[in-house]
Amino acid sequence: MLVLLLVGSASLMAQSTTDPFPSVDTYKYADNMTIMGQVRQNGQPLGSGTIVAVYCGDEIRGKGTVGNKNGRNNIFYFMVYGATNGDPLVFKVYTGGKTVEVDQGLTYQINAEIGKENYYYIDLGLRGDANGDGNVSVTDIAVVVNKILQLNNPSYSPYGADANGDGSVTVTDIGVIVDIILGHNSNAKPGNTPEPQ
């Protein structure tokens, strides 16, 4: 009986998601805005276990977990705190044991309701789309080679360049991109990124 209890507890702990982000100081700012949306990877929404945080510089301003809310699947909804309209905000998305930073040009707006009418989409892009143009092509191989050789990359997507998702950009990612282009890899598809529904 004790063994079953211990095994059951270990199983539950293994299923829970660790939150890598610090807590938000909700008392530091008098104002807030709300944001609701979806995180998409390779054109598909990410589900439960994904954590979304919003930062202004090095300071966390809000965070929430993707889940099912009010009959809607795979969404996040939380408050972002601040005091000055126009503060630049950057998303950090924790999924699959890794954190991906995404700057989509969002700025803080006092009392705004972002995503109330239409979801706000955080697009992690396509694995293999190293230049972030929405396609996986031979051009992406050149971008990865430039990154490996530490040469200039005018347009560079860290998420896309890490085609195998191991957290680093190496020669192995070039092989994965070639496989994607040839249709031998289901992690991404060559051609255009599907539009959000």
C-alpha cells in the first residue's frame, strides 16, 4: 500500500509543469492590461503545460499557463502590470522544457484588453525556418551556416535555426532542414506557414 502511494505521488509530480519564471510583483504597479491568446508552433496551438510570461527589460510583468478556459481550448489569459503606456514588452514561452523569447513589438497599454475580440497569437515559427520568412528553404541552410561560422545574419530566427529543438544551432540542424525540404521530416513543412484560424 505504501509503495502504491509513493509511486502514485511520483507519477503526479512528474506530470506537473515546473514554472521557470519568477513571481510577478502585482503591487509594484497601479495599472494593468489583460491579454488572451494562443501560442502556435509549426502552425498548431500549444496545449497545457506551456507557460507564457511577459517581460519589460529584465522585469517580469505578467504570466499565465495555457489551458482550457470558458469552453475555449489551448488559450492563455492573464494580466500584465505597468504604469507607462508604450513600454516595450517581450514574451518568453516555456514549452517542452525550454524557454523561447519572442519579440512581436507589443507595447504596454493601460487598461487595454488585448485579444478580447480576436486572439493574440504568439508565433514561435517553424522549426527549420532560420531566417523567419515563413518558409523552410535552402536559404535557411545558409543562415544556419552563417550562425555556426559566427558571420552576420541580417534576419535570424533562433527558434527556427534550432531545427532539431536541442537548444543549440549546429551542423545537425542543417541535416534536419534538408530533411524538411525533401519532405522526410514531419517537424515542419516546406512552403508557407499556415495562417491562424
